[in-house]
Amino acid sequence: MADKSAVMSEQEEAEMASLMSQRRAGRSSAFYGRMEANPSRGVPAPVRPNPTVTESGICEPEETATEPLISSPRILRQSTRVKVGFASTQGRRPTMEDEIIIAGQLKGRETDYLAVFDGHGGRDAAMFASKHLHPILVEKLESGMPPQQSLSEAFLSVQMRMREESVSGGCTAIVALLIGETCYVANAGDSRAVFMQGDQVRRISTDHKPDVPSEKERITQAGGTVTQIPMARGTKIIARVNGVLSVSRALGDLTLQPYVSAEPEIQTFRLCSTETTLVLACDGLWDVVSDEEALEMTKEALNVKEAAVKLVEASLERMSMDNISVVVARMPSHQGTT
């Protein structure tokens, strides 16, 4: 028999919906306001918020694997050297709009690809990017293009294809590409990557918000506007591009071009003589957990899947109001790095 205490009454559901509306600090209230059931367009009816971890998986090198090598359709191939775990949940949102892709041996044995796509205005853009970005990236790498340029061109090619196919909505993207001893991190939007080597914690991405001075200048020079909009009860001010979107870079968002840019910012780090822990996550984590807290929590986990699950659970306990998707990777030490 179901636990009655775990089932919300209609009144409680209404109160939860009201709370979500008041506390929502997502990309676009306008987008979410249009997400009504529309079977003819493939938009499902919203389902009851689910504040639990709903999906998780692990990818490990064969010689150290403690679980099946491919434990989820989000894991395309196992890595030969990187241990990767993920966890995600719809959380308190009415729909799930995130996508995760993990591909070891993307191009050769020592090329690993990790990506989190955080959708807004539906999940179409996140699904499209999760399907198309890594094959385009492989094409660019195989043509001899340097990794940083390959990542940039892959983002822009996905954006062009989204326009050609009139993909609705948009998504932020955080992508890590490990080639040899160098990790390239590309991001567009406010999903984030942080890593730890020894006791050093470093953020390796930039949160692309409209009120960041360089982003605001780019937007206004292109003819757009950055509007400061107070949230419910005036407790928080959110900057939005043209009064709509609370990130200044993303894939998709075709009606907000050229003000919202799909060009990623790319940063790099190298493996060193100690193990590297890398966390990629959407803002559902970072809204309520600091960089340092996130990496400290990963230390206490038995494996990378448990680490990802712990981060999602911590976000839920701290009342994150967004979808939450987390990838945790443990990369081997490299003795030759200085």
C-alpha cells in the first residue's frame, strides 16, 4: 500500500505550483508559461514534480569496473581511463528538460567526451544538441582541426542546424573534451564546470549572464537590451535579454538572435601528478551548492555515481527549484605533467 504521507493532495499540489511560480529563477517565465499540453506538437502534459533522484549511472574502465560497463543509454561507450558517474532529476519543475551524454573513446582510446545540456522552453534543443554535437565534433577533429576550434565550430554548426530545422526553445551547454593529458571545457550559458587537483578547487567555465559587463556590452552593441526584472515579492532581481532570457549564451533561442550567442567560451586544464575530479552540472546544482561544497561532497562518496547522486540529493534538500543534472569524473594522474 502506498504511503499516504508521500502523496500530495490537490490543495498541496496547488500550493507547490504557486511556490514554484514564486521561486522560479529559470531562463524564461515567458517560455515556461507557454509549456501547456499540446499532443499535436508533441508537448506532453506536465507531470507532478518529482523531488528525488530519478536517473543515475556509471562508466568505468573495464579493468576497474564495479558495475556493468554500459549502465545507461546516456553512456555511449566506456572510457579506458576515466571513471564517470551521473545523476539527474526533474526535481520540482513540472517537466524534465535536461540531457546528459557520456562517450569514452570518442576518437581513439584517449579521447573522452562529457556533456550536460540544460533546456529551456521545452527539451527539444537539449535533445537535439545531445544527439548532434558530438558527431560534428568528431568530424572536425578528424579533419585535423585543433580541439578548441573543433569545439567552437561544433557549437556553431549545431546552432546552424537548429535554425535549419526550426528547433524550438534553447539550452545551455557545458562540454568537457579530454584528449591525452589536456581537458578542454566549452560552455554557453550558466551550466558550470569545476575541478579539483589536490587541495586546489578551480572553476573552469564562466556563467554567461546578461548583466556580466562584457556580455551586456555585446548584447547592446548588437541592438538588444538587458532588462532587470524583479522576481516575486522583489526578493531577487534577474537580468534578462530583451526582457525574456536570463542567460546571454545558449544553443537555440532562434527568436533572440543575434543577442543570445551560441559561441562557446573554452578553457583548458592539464592532468597532473594527483587525481583530478571534475564536476559538470546545470544551474539546478550551482544555485544552491558552492563550487567548494560540491567538490568536498565528492570526496565522501564511494564512487563517482554515488558522488553525483549525493550532489543531486543535496540540491533537493536545499530546495533547488530547477531540474538538476550532474556529471562527476575522476581522471587519472599524469606523472609527466609539470
